[in-house]
Amino acid sequence: MDSILKKYSIETTDYQVGQDNIQKWGFDIHNPVFGISAGLIFLFLSALLIVEPSTAKEALNSLKNGIIEDFDVFFMWATNFFLVFTLALMLSPFGKIRIGGKEAKPEHSTVSWMAMLFAAGMGIGLLFWGVAEPTAYFTDWWGTPFNVEPYTAEAKSLAMGATIFHWGIHGWSIYAIVALALAFFAFNKGLPLSIRSVFYPIFGDRAWGWLGHVIDIMAVLATLFGLATSLGLGAQQATSGINHVFGTDGGIGMQLVVIAFVTLIAIASVVRGINGGVKLLSNINMLFAFALLLFVTYVSFDIAKLSLPATFMAYAENIIGLSNPHGREDTTWMHGWTVFYWAWWISWSPFVGMFIARVSKGRTVREFLFAVVFIPTLMTIVWMSIFGGIALDQVVNKVGELGAKGLTDISLTLFHVYDALPFGSAISIISIVLILIFFITSSDSGSLVIDSITAGGKVEAPVPQRIFWATVEGAIAAVMLWVGGKEALQALQSGVVATALPFSFVLLLMCVSLIKGLNTERSLYR
């Protein structure tokens, strides 16, 4: 075991880092973090193969519901605070500070950078929920915002506004805080690219002991569980699309084949690293997504041209009301959707935040925050207003399967919308390919993040280690589908929410630590 001690200077304060790493079998691991994380995952998977899935689902759902009901106001106001904090930081003198130092240059073009932000932070969610979520709100599939009467003009407006609310600036501000803190302390202060590094200004050398180990282990577990849920949903949607388009009848077997195929491609991508793998796939993603968006807009232009401004206005008009947890009569809807979403964004923040940090060197704080918060939100407004607007129009005018039967199978909702459009089969195939690419980019970017954490913050972990974590991600999703299908995935979602509560306190402390760090460089930019 090599004890590596390095000193990092922040003006008059010395940052001393101790990393205990083991190099064996081609791995370069931070022993406590790697060993405990891998061990807990192994125990979790073993338990799933032994315990009845319905029992696991019941226990995890009970935990999730308890957290949401007891901490709903806390989650709502914490998320509001993160948004206000991000906006204030963007407009403050700290905005001039450049990630990596005054002379640092961006490592990726603006287009590639934004493509990677978008692919890592949104991915499968756009395709899965882009039509399903507004349709659910409009038809009272599981409550309506503000208990508005379903199938009305007010319900249509609120459905679109609430959907963007859940995918807009609130959630992206959470990612932005984690990403900026990690990028600043890694590239400006030379600390390891790991969650624990952010807390050195508060905890000092204790950040390199067991306190730091616990923080990093939590980040690894949250990342793995969050990714497995997303990968499972992606496998279900891709399989449903394949069955729908090609008339096959594949079930869990086909879903496992999809996971295996995507995991193999993700391994190949993660071996090539960010430039050769993730960056290339993210650019391909953007091209496919942009082409699909243009085509759907073209064939439904009359709907799209009205839906886009209406969605933006609905978002702007309702953002304050939807952000306020007090005096609400729609608590069932707020708990089931908004509080759940905020918990999910928080639980995903270690993964997405660290990946964004890795690709953002050379940007100013202001440029970084603006891009991370507003660019994906703008793209989300465009995408969901068009796809969601078409779906709601079909419901209102009784067009196609969605208009006749409403929301029946979430994984098929997108393809039901396509059936009523020109060249529906062709764009369904394109969407299946896009789902798979989003699937791959989520897996390989997540693997790169976990590699970094379990290697003690190293940016470039050995290839065998990358392969290991990419395989583990696929294994979790596959086991969850195998032992319980949809029920198991719902249970896993409950587990993801459970990680959000402690991480919300971590995020609040992170804001304090970030200000302390930024303040040490403020004088350099006067």
C-alpha cells in the first residue's frame, strides 16, 4: 500500500491529501471505498435473488413513503434554495472565476460540451416521460396539479407547465452546484476529483478519513442505483418499441438481451474514454435527437407552433405556485410527483455532477452555471412542448390509440403517438436507436464517474476497473428485471429516493464549502 501525500495551496491554507490506493490485477483502487461499495452491491444483489420481490418492494416503498411524507416541506424548500443559490452565484463577482485557473482553455467544443451535458443529465427520461408525463397529468392517471379538473383547458396548460417544472431549472441547479464544486476543487485547487474533496474547507484532514469514505461510498451507491433504474426503464421501453414495431412478443428475455447488448457497447465506449467514447456517442445522440425533433415538428407544425409558447407561459405562470409546499390541497400529487422528482434529482447529483465537472474545465463560473441550468432547460421546453403537445392533442381529439384508450402502458405511450403520425414506423425505429444510445451514454458516463471515485479521485482509472463497473451496472439492472420486473424496478426507485435525504444535507454543506473555496480566488479576478 502506497501512502501518497500531496500539498495543495489555497492562498495561505495548505490542503493535505492522503490517499491509500492498492494496485492489483490491473486495478487502481481506493481500498475502503472500492471494497465496501462492491461488497454492499454484492450483498444487495444476493438478497434480491433470495428475498421475495414483493417483500422487498413493500419494505422499500414503506421507507420511501415515510421519507416523502415526513420531509416533503424540507425537500421542497431545499430545492428552492439550491435554485436561488445558483442564480445568486451566477450574478455575483464569483462568476468571473475560471475553472482550471485564469489561463485555462476549454477541452471540448461548446457543441460537444453541451451534448455531453444533455446526454448525461437527461437521456432516456426525455423519451420515456416526454409524452407520458403531461398525458398522465391531463387525464388524472395519478392525480392532477392543484387538483384541477382533468380534460379541461386549465388541466392541459398545467400538465405542460408542471412537466417542465419537474425537468427545468430547479433540478438542473442541483446538478450545477455539485458539478461546480467538484470542478473548482479538482481543477483550481488540485484536489482529487471526488465528493469528499469538496468538504476540505469544512472538515479539513478528516475529509480523507472515514468521514470522506462514507461520503464517497454513498455517492457510488446512489449512482449505481439511479443508473440501474434508468437502464431498467430504458430496456423496458426499447423492448416495448421493438415488439410494437416488428410484431415480436419479447418479454423479460428480450429485456435482458437489450441490457447485455447495451452493456457490451458501453464497455467498449468506456474503454475508449471520454474523447473516443462518451463524446462521440453524445454527439451522435444530439444528431439523432435533433433530426427526430425537426421531423416531428415538421409533420405536426400546426400543433408545435402553438404548444411551444403556451408551454413556456404555463411554466412561467405556475413555477412559483408549484414551488410552494404550503397550503396545498394536492398533497397526493405533490408527494407522488414533485417531492419524488426532487429526491431523484438529488440522488442522481453525484453521478451527473461529477461527469459534468470532468468535461467543464476552462469555463467561467458564470458561463458554466448558465449553460448547465438554462441550456438543458430550454432544450427540454422545446422537446416536451412539442412531443407532449402532440400527445395531448391526440387525447383531446380522440386520435389513435392514445386518444381512444388514454394512458395504458407508459413504455408504449411514445410509440402510440407515433402511430398517428406520418412514417410512424420509421420514426419509431429511430427512437429505439436513440433510446439505446442514451442507454449507452448513461452507462459509460456513470462508469467513468464511479471509476474516479473508487480510484481515490483519479481522472483516468485503469481499463479493467472501467470494465468492472460498467458490468456491475448492467448486472444490477438485469437482476432487478429478472427477479421482479416492474415491481422490482419500482422498489429500486424507492431505494434511490432513500439516498436523497442524507445527500440533501450534503448538498447544503456543499454550498457553504463552495463559497469558502471561491472566496480564496476572488481577489485574482479584480
